[in-house]
Amino acid sequence: MPSRARTEQDFLGEWEVPAGAYWGVHTARALENFPISGTPVSTHRELVAALGAVKQAAVRANQELGLIDHRRAEAIDQACQDVRDGLLDDQFVVDVVQGGAGTSTNMNANEVVANRALELLELPAGAYDEIHPLDQVNRSQSTNDVYPTAVRLSLLSALDGLSTAVRRLSQSCHQKAGEFWTVPKVGRTQLQDAVPMTVGQEFAAWGATLAEEEARIQDSRLLLCEINLGATAIGTGITADPAYREAVCRHLRQITGLPLVTATNLIEATSDTGVFVQLSGVLKRTAVKVSKICNDLRLLSSGPQAGFGELRLPARQAGSSIMPGKVNPVIPEMVNQVAFAVVGNDVTVTMAAEAGQLQLNAFEPVIAHVLLQNIGWMTRAFERLETLCLDGIAVNDDGLRTMSARSVGVITALTPYIGYAAAAEIAKTALAGTGEIRQLVLATGAVTEEALDVLLSPERLAGITSSGTGPQDVAAP
């Protein structure tokens, strides 16, 4: 019977490792130490791929500098490519919540790459005299420059999907804006009736605010492109060839296609986590804005008989186990909850960044986990908000037009012609049910019927053109 385990050794002693595992003794110790969240690093595919890219750039730089021979470098390079391609994801088993500033994750990557490279050379797992996880795979590196760089690369990759999701949300809102451009409604402030507008204008405003968020995400991407590879332990570059930092950054640029640059002060870059705080703030801002839009959607679609009833959201599922026919706004509700989690995770990032001491922040693992979780949750939630909710929204056209025609808010447009005091008195009378705005205004004699028709036209009240091309200035009669 073949052995079901192999024995590996580190400076703490021996440990039995499953025979078929690509990981080794360092990973095994981490598995015993950190059974915390039950979420392995492999959950974050972008982070595993980024670790593969960093190790690949490192071995290419080391070979270029004559620090690793061609035979070993070629096998390690291919093993790194396999990691990047997702062939070894199930071997990244350490928990996302771990002590050691990401050391366990880096060790996990080193061992997986080393044992896969040994396999490619038709050598047994654990034959570290041929390819060692630390002497070859981790050559010229430290967890303290590998892990932060990999986290940045993973965030850059994940942000691609989020940026696309936000852009599509914005486009969907603008499409609905065009569809409902001239449908009148009453605008509200503090949940009280304000002045006339259109449904299209409401959607256009949502589209504009979402476009702003996509721009902020792109700003964050630029900050993430500064890396500290070559810093090794604390930024002094100890154990690395002086030419290594330039070479490894160049190779990583070629591998990823990203405009990566080496930080000018590697000691600062190794200890600083400000970019993660910045990104977390952007994610929170975006999540809060989208959540506010979802709040509006829930309010505007409330009812259908005893609520606002202005919008009709697509019916996605039965809304009650007891009330027949009830349909809930489940997609906006789901997005709200994602936003709540993002806001909470922002506190986690803030505290973890603040708690770093001296030349390294030990808490980057939880920062990486919650940021990647935020991006993944937001991306998937926003995609569903677009396809399962926004794209299928309809309006209660007749109800909106009737409500708009009765609205006292139109009196605001007449204050330049009849004065604030007179307008307030007319509004008070109309709200008391003893007259309609039009007749009450004409009774003052301050405005002719022809002029009033112009002043109270829906397009003028909302400041739009009937063709849907945008705001216009209408000369007062």
C-alpha cells in the first residue's frame, strides 16, 4: 500500500503531510493554528492568481540575475503559471484570518509552487534538496513585499468586474431616463411634496451619481499600482540583489499588463496601508449611494394600493408565506444588506490599518479578505440589481399624471409673478380643498389664462424639453 503521508521538517520539528498535497509543513502548521473563519485563501481566486504572478516575476528576475539555474527556473515558472491558471486552487488551504502578516499564505504559495515544480521535473513531493520552497521559490523575497503586492494585484483584478457593474448600472438608469423622460411626477424633499419633475429626471440623476462612482474606482486603481517588491523584510532590500527590484517590477508589468511602479521609499511602502483605507472608503461610498437608490426604489414602488405606487418593480418571487399575492422588492433589499456589510467592513479596514506598528502592518490578511469580499459581493449584487430590477421597471403613468395635475407644488413656479405671500395663501386654500390652483391663481388677476398655460406646462415646470434632450430655459411670459 502506498504511504498516505509524507514527513516534512522545519526548524520546529517534523510533521506528517498528506501524500497527495502540494502544500507542506508550514501550511500544515497554519491549518492547525488558524481554523478560524472556515474560509480558505482559495475563496479569493484573484489573490491566488496574484500570488502566482508575483512568484513568476520573482523567478524570472532571479534567473535573469543568475541566482537560479535555468532547469529549476523553468519548472518554477511553469508551476507559477499553473497557479495563475487555477489548476492548483484547492491547494491554497490556509484560513483567510491568520496571524503573521500573511506569512502562512506566502508559505502556502511557496510550497505549492515548489512541489508542483518538482512534479514537473518528475521528482517526488518534498524533495526540497532539488527545489526548496524558501531557497528557490521565495528567493529575493519576503512575505512583507510578496503579500502586499499580491493583495494589490488581486484588488486590481477584482475591481475590473465592479467597475463594469457600476457602469452598467449607470447606463441602465440613463436608458430608463430616456424612456420616462416626459412622465411627470412630484419631487419630494424630507418625504414631503416639493416641486414638479419627471421620472426621467429622477433616473438620470441616479445614472449621473453612479458614473461618479465609476470614476472614483478608476482613481483607486492608480494608487494600487505602486508596489514594494524588492523591499524584502522591512524595505531595506536585505537578501535581494540590488538590481532585483527593477527586474522583478519589469517582469511583473509584463506578466500582468498593469502599469506597476516600484515605490520610491520602500520602508514607507512596506509599513503603509493607506491605499487600502482609501479603497475601502471608495467602496463604502459606492455601496452607500447604490443603497440609497435602492431605498428610493422601495419607497417609490411601495404599495401597490396603500403606498407611493409610482414605479412597478419586476416581480421576482412570492413575498409571503401567509399573504397571497404579496410581492416584495427583494433585489433592492438584498443590495441594502450588501451595503450594510461593506460599511461594517470599512470599520474593520480602518481599525486594522490604524493598529499597525513600526515597519509592518500585521493585519493585512483581514484587510485583504474584507476588501475582496466587498468587491465580490458588490459586483454580484449590482449585476442583479441591473438585470433583475432596473431593466424591467415600469411606471404608473396614469397615476403619476393625475397626481402631478393635482399637486400644489406647482405654485412655486408662480411666486415670481404673484409673490410668495399670495402663493402661500393659494397653496393653503388648495390644500384645504376649497379650490384648485389654476382657478385660485386666475382669480387674483395677476396672470392671464394664456400666460398661466405656459407657466404650468409640465415641460417648463420640470425644466426639460419634450423631446427628452435635456434641460432648457423657457422665457417667462
